[in-house]
Amino acid sequence: MTKVIGIGKQSFEDIIQSNCFYIDKTSLIKEWWESEDDITLITRPRRFGKTLNMDMLKCFFSNQYRDQGQLFEGLNIWKEEKYQQLQGTYPVIYLSFADVKQTNYKDAVLKIKKIITDVYQQYIELAGWEGLTEVQVRQFQSVDPYMDDVTAQCALKDLSGYLYRYYEKKVIILLDEFDTPMQEAYIHGYWNEFTAFIRSLFNAAFKTNPYLNRAMMTGITRVSKESIFSDLNNLKVVTTTSEEYATCFGFTQEEVFAALEEFQLADQKDAVKQWYDGFTFGSQQDIYNPWSITNYLKEKKFLAYWASTSSNGLVNRLIQTSKPDVKEFMEELLNEREIVLNFDEQIVFDQLETKENAIWSLMVASGYLKVDKIEYRGILHVPWYHLKITNLETLGMFSEMFTGWFQNTRSNYNAFIKAMLCGNIKEMNAYMNEVALATFSSFDTGSHPSGRTQPERFYHGFVLGLLVELRDQYEVRSNRESGYGRYDVMLIPRQKNQLAFVLEFKVYNAQEELKLEDTVQSALLQIEEKHYDTELIERGISKSKIRHYGFAFEGKKLLIGE
């Protein structure tokens, strides 16, 4: 009988006891235990089974589950006698920061203190244990959501000591979604004070804790060591490009195809691969997103299950306000081409808007882009990453993101495109002026852009919007060589007998031009003098089928001519 799929279940115990659909990932237990690493940080995209795996580790190691070895019967880890003997033999401290999404420092720290308090309540019997001194009992009782910062920062280390004395065994600490509050602190502007608090908490729990056997942390991003891990020289970091734990998070193709067989969906293998495959961890390719696969198995419909579970707000804002070259790279990616970049896998949140390539690190860590291969250049073996959009699901996410930039003027934007294809200059001017007026500020980086650079940001965002809107009818290209120069935008029809378009953008220059109409004529003249039509003519498109448009900007005012 086919097993029931429980969507959203994050309790290993519940899944096993309910006999729900489960793909065996207990190999994580063996690989981690035999690594002998003191502190392991594993980064994987959201919805990749991090929480379920951490809960599995808790169920395996915690002495609170010492009589529940049956949870692992029939799974890979139970095939070895020594692991059967290991199950349920350690005191475990388990925490999750997944819900720490407060908009200010005070509430974020209060939430973490509440989480620590809840952990203490799991071992409330220790407060009455005669093995604790009066001072230690007072400390135990002082742990509550309103404790001072120093008490909170030392609380996990203190609890480790109490558990060690009680069970005579060093503890295991499991911290899930460690970086969720980091991202919120960055977005809401309390990064510096929050990281100072969390650095001291981590230092006490993981660095100077003599009662710690080992620890694991999971998250989406590899946060810079300098920001919160500066004191942890015993930290093993596993990113999406690391070889370790490559098949422990996410489903392999073999696992997915077996599940499709089980659910009588074997004929959909190719479509499932196109939609949900594409993630790579280390050299392990063909990793599928578990959230999308389990939802597809249940619903039997091809939908953007994973992409719709987050607002993608941070990535959206960073791309929208980025320099033009980022948008040009995104254009390449949307055209299903590869880009090659060098970046640091460590994410320094407070440098995301100033460090040129930090956004690529964030998108790789988040799973939006996949690393096809890493090329090491020069005597220093500097890594260069070959990147592509992960799959159809993420392609749709980016498309929705770029069209969303014009959401407030959606009807006018669509009307502009229709007018452009029909050659209605009057309507083009009316609609595009409204669109530009409403969206210019959205592409502002916040650094007081000049009148000359602001249209450039708008132009590159506009190109991405065109690319999404017209991808079925036109190949949209920008900033490419043709003739004797580089045109701004070219629309190349995918079918014969359709019109082709060349668009040139110019900013009004009062020293060279008397009025905005002169700027339009200058743009049109440049198209002719530089022979930008060359590429189109070489593709067999006749001159009579090519239309030229000049776009002239003066502040937020725009004029289009042909």
C-alpha cells in the first residue's frame, strides 16, 4: 500500500510512527559521528529537510529517546550494531531560531531568551536536584525570557554543565536555522548590536564550553566568520559546494525516480526532472528539492511549490537596486545561458549592498542558482563559479520577480508593450511616462543617483521586464555588438514576418541639445550611423521589417520617437 504523504511534517518521530512517506537520510548520523568534527555548520537552501534531519539527530542521540530504538528499525543506520548501542545515550540540547523574525533588536533578543527558557523547562527536574549548589539553583531559576543579556549568553553553557554532572556525559547541541535572525537583523537595521549579542552567546556555547561533546548548526547562508564566529576556530563549515553530506539533504535522482514508481507516476520522470532537478551539492548533481517533490507526489500537478514558500524579498531588492552589470548577468541567466563569476561564499550581510559580488553568494546559498562547476585560476587557485538558473521552478520565480517590479503600473506596462509592437508612438509615450514616473525610485540604490545613472538603472530593469513579457515571441538582447558599436536593446522575432526592433536610450545633455526631441534624434541617428541593424540583416530580416525607437530621458520625464 502506498504511504501517505504528510506535507509540512518536521517531526521524525511523528513521520515514522504514522508510517508516512519518508526517504531514508540516516546516513547523516554515521557521516557526522565519524567525522569527529567538534562543531559542524551545514548550509542548505530552505525546505531541504534541515529541520527534519536535525530532529532525526535529536531522536537518535538524545537519552530522552533511549527506549525508542524502534524508530530506526529498518533504516540504514540500524544495520550496524555499534549504532544500535549508541542510540539514546547522550544529553541533547535542541534549539531552533526559525521563528526569530522580529523587526527590532529588543524583540529578537527577547524571542531567543524565550527559546532558551523553553529548553531549560525540558530539564526542570534539575532545579530540584541535590547535585546543584545553591548558586547554580539560583542561576537555573533566573533563566526566563526577561533575564539579562549576560545570563542569556551563558545559559547554554551553564545548562551543558548541569547536564554533564547529572548524566556524567558531555552534551550534544543542535541549533537549527541559526541564520534566520541574522537576515532579519540585516533587513530591519539592527545588525551590529544583534551580532554582538549572538557572538557572545555562540562563544560561550561552542568555544569555551568544556561540557560540549560536539554540535551541529544548520542554516541557509554561510554567515561571515568575522561577524559571529570570530572566536570559533573549531568550526567545520559545509556549504553547497562542499563534498561532505552531499546526499543527506535533498533527494537524489534515484530516490525521486523510485518514489515516482511507487506513486504510479513513472511516466512523468522527464517533466519532474525539468521542473525540480538541478541542485548540486559538491560534485553531486541531480539533487531534487524535497518540498517540491513531496508536494508533487501528493498533488500530481506541476506547480512552483518551493518557489512560492518565500517572499524572496531580500534577493528581489538587491537585484532591483543593483548595478547594471548584475541585471546584465540576470539577462544571460534568463536566456538559459551560463555566467562565470568569482565571489566569496561567506555572506557578510552588512556588505550585501556594497560588496559587488555578494549577491551571487546569497543566490547560490538560497538555491536560486546552481553551480555547474568550479574553475580554479592562477597560482592562488581562486575559485570561479559557473552558474545557471537551477530549474523551471526557479526560472518562473525570477520571471515573476521581474514583472513584479512594474506591478503598480502593470496595465500601463502591458499597454506600452502592445503599443510598441504596433508602432503607436503617441500611446508609447503616454504609457511609458507613467511607468517611468512610478518605477524610477524602485531602481534607486539609495545613494543619491545622478540624473545620468538613474535612467540606466531603469533601463536594465526594463530590459528584464521585456525579456519576461516577450520571451515566447522575441529574443531580447541588450548591450551587444552589432555593426560599429553596441546597441542598447534589440528584439529579434522568433517567427518569420514579425517586426524586429532596435531601442536606443539617451539622457538629455543641455550642453549639446536644445530640447528633448534633439536627444531622441541623436539616439535614432546613432542607430543608423553605427549600423546596429547589421545583426538583424545577417539573420535574414529585411530592412523594411526593422523599426527603430529612440528613448530620451530628462529626470523622470521621457520622450520616445522613431
